[in-house]
Amino acid sequence: MTAEPRADRFESFGEALLGAVLDRAHELPPHLIGPLVADMTERLGGRRPQVLLQDYGQLLLVPLPGEGLAGGHPQAIDDSAAGRCFLDALPVELPEDDGVRVHLPLLDGGDQVGVMAVTLDRLDDDDRRLLRRLSGLVADLLVTKHGYSDLFFRTRRGEPMSVAAEIQWSLLPPLAMIMPRVALAGVLEPAYDVAGDSFDYALNGDVLQLAMIDAMGHGLGAATVAIGAYRHARRLGTGLTEIYAFMDRAVAGQFGADHFVTAQMMRLDTTTGRLQWVNAGHPAPMLVRDHRVTGRLVGPTTLPVGLGGAEPEVSELRLERGDRVLCFTDGLIEEHTVGEEQFGEEQLIDWVNGLERTGRGVRAVARSLSHTLKRARGGRTTDDATLLLVEWCG
């Protein structure tokens, strides 16, 4: 029997380039990610490499410091080529006098870590392919290494952050997740002083589970316990009513009747669009269909977590392909404008409808909605204002 010839195992240029990253990744100190990017892009004939990270306020892309990386000023997300790349999660090529400036999204599980930029004399499809794959590796490095260093936190921090906000951010999952069947994006305001609001989610197989909470006042302790209890009960595989009961006991056991937490817990079957939810004194989410708000997800409610409410009833709705669900805390509609008029639900619906008509993805819409509200109140806030936008893609 004649053996089949073995495939050619010599390294191509692309394999050698990306292999050099993989070979060094496991023992690479976080502060050497920048020099690694500079080295790899130089091998491609590139210059002035940058790694730009989103600030916590989601307004700027801030250059990561590092030997070999180009510095520069932070770039506005709403008014720059890098920002366009960031919002649309697509490469942006910008002709310049000395070549082409390429911006590539740093994507990890659909979350947008930031943008990588480099200038080349000219650009062909081989360059595009290698840069796209290199940016994917860089995104993974940033995600896996951030827990070992304060470098990335300091880069993203545009102003002093309260201790409460520091704790809340450390507990949050990624702000966005874009998958073939489901996408979501969340925003917390005020980014540097949030305390009582939070959200959490997990995609387990075909099922997305999520929760949004709002602790009384700036109840950091109650919020932390509620999210911890939610995760614990969810990971045990319990149903929505059991999750509520577990959260309720945990908050009551820790704080008695002194604290409570409004909560919304959901379960979405991403294969069928079947959405189930329980409401514990929380504002009813909005249903967005065909790019406009068509109603609220109203249903039976029980008392907020920590007050010993009755077992909640599970509500259910079958989503249609492309439907979006907007979950939010009361700070989003109860905040006052400069003239002391409360925003209210009608104004929120108008803004949602206007942004939905742009046809942009959930990350861009959620961010724009939060910033629209922030501008309307003159940049000030008296309460946390958090939103979470979920889309069933089918």
C-alpha cells in the first residue's frame, strides 16, 4: 500500500507571522503587548501602529502606551475614522499622503475591545487578511491579559472613579455580545460613579439568560449581593421563579428590610425566539419591532428582591426575527431635564424610534441612546441610568 504524500509543512510568511504571536502569547507580560503589535506590523511593512481602547464613558478611543506604538491624543468615537471602525465593527481604510491608514476592529466574542491602526505604503487582499487575523489575536491578548495588570484600566479611565463604580465595573460581564442568533449591548451611566445599577447575562448553549437590577438609592452592597445570588442560582440550573426566591433570600438575609432591589430576569431560547421573564418591581421592558417601539413587556409583578414577595408568575412572548427588547432602570425615565421636567416614557420612546431608524447594530444604538439622554440632561445625573438592548437575530 503506497503512503499518501505528506502535505507541505513549511511555514508560509503568514503562518510564521501569526505563529510568532501564538508562540509568545502564553508568557507575554501585559505591558509587552504594544511592542509585540509594533513588531508584527513592522514585519508587514507597516508603521505608526496604534492600539486604541474605549474609555469607560464610551466617548473616546484612547491610545495604549507601549514601546513601538504611536501615541497621540484620544480620538472621539463619534468623529473619527477609528470611531467609525469601532461603531460598525468593520475595517476602515483612509488614504493618506504617505500611504493608507488601516483601522481594524478588535473583536472578542462580539465585544468591541477597541481598534488597531497601522499605515502601509499600499494595501492588497493578502495584507487585509493578515491584518484581520492579527487584530483578532491582539483582541484575545488584551482580554486574557487584562486581569494581570492595571495598565488597561488606567488607559481607559478618563476621570476619577468612585470606589463603588470600581467595584461595579469589576463585576460586569462584557458590555456587548454579538453572536449569530442573538446580540446584546449594555450601557451604565454615570460611568465613573455608578453604584446601584447592574446587569448580568450568560449564553449557555442555545439559551440566553439575563438580569437587570436597580438597588434602592446607591445600594452597592445590595446590588453586589443580588448579582452574586443571581449568578449562583443561574449556574445551578434553576428556573426563573427559583432564581427570584434565591435572590430574595440572599438580600433579605444580608440586609433585613433596610434594602431592596428591583429586578428583571429573562430567559431567551435563541433557536425559537421564546422569551420568558419575571418582574420584581422593575420598569417593564420595551419591545422594538420593525425599528419602532410597539409595546411594553407587561405582566404580573412581585415585590422587589429582599422584601419577601410572592412567587412570581412567568410571562412569555414569542419574538419575531429582528425583534429587540430594551431593558432599563427607572433612572432612564425619571431623570429631569434642565427645566426640571421629567423625561418620561414617551420621550424615551421617541428617541428609541429615531435611533432605530438608522438601522445600526445594538452596540451603536444602545450607546447613542445613553449619550442622547446624557446630553439632554446637560451631562448631569442624580440617579444611575442603565440600559440593556437585546436582539433576537433568529
